[in-house]
Amino acid sequence: MGMSVTTSVATEDDAERILKLQFLCYQGEAELYGDWAIDPLTQTLESLRTELKEHQVLVARLGDEVVGSVRGWVDADGVGRIGRLMVHPRMQRHGLGSRLLSAMERQLASGPRPPTGYRLFTGHRSIGNLRLYQRLGYRQTQVEEINNKLSFIVLEKQAAHPAEQLAATA
């Protein structure tokens, strides 16, 4: 009998598992850009625990194993910021990234300050990420050059109206 993947709000007990998953998932990005000092690979457990307290963090579980995660918050301008979307390599290309991203949008929309839209970014060589985000309605709004090896592609999406959000969850 197979297990199904469930999505839930992360707890402090998930911090170490999220950090280990993050380290695994961002190896490909580091290799793609030739930079193993990227933030996801150098983040400390203490820093992640702080994020768990200050932001929304969702995890996808297969049994007790954390196989995916995403983080989000609503900034001072009312924009839902979404980041660190990751799916275990063996679980990729099965719709889990889409599920996590959509779940975070719903999580932020149900909060005390529903966002007017959503913003995220990815590296310019991360073609799979760009395809996923565009398929889910995100559109490129700017390119931010970080250094001669890396540019961030910023993508945005308008938030659904409350009636549309209700229909999407029904």
C-alpha cells in the first residue's frame, strides 16, 4: 500500500529536516551557477528556526519524511513573498511543487492581511523553475543582476479575488 503526500504547517521540530532537504535540493542550483556559497547552502539552523517563527512555512510529508517545503510572508507593501520552494529530487515532476506553491498562496490569502499579489524569484538559468512559475500564472517583471554569473528573474502574480479563492478551495 502506497503512502500519499500530505501538506501541513511546519513546526520547530521540522527545522533540521527542512535544512537537510534544502541542502540536498540546492546542490543542483549551486552546480548550475558554479557557486556553493549560495544562501540556501549556507543558512544556519538558528536562522531557519527564526524564519519558522517569523514566516509561514509549509512542508510536504511522505509518512514522517519531509519531501518538500516552501516559505512565505506578506511584506509591508501587502505583497505575498514566496521563497525556498523545494521538492526532494526523487519526488520532482509529479506536481508537488505546484501543490506547495498553491498551498502557500492560499495560506497567505487566508491570513489577517491577504496579499494584493505574489512575488518570487529564481536564477536566470533555472529553466525548470521558470516554466513552473509561468505555468502557475506568474509573469516576469524584472531582472536583477547579482554578479557576472547570476541574475535573479523576478516574477509576479495578482492575487485572486476572494470569490475566486473560495471557488478554488471548494
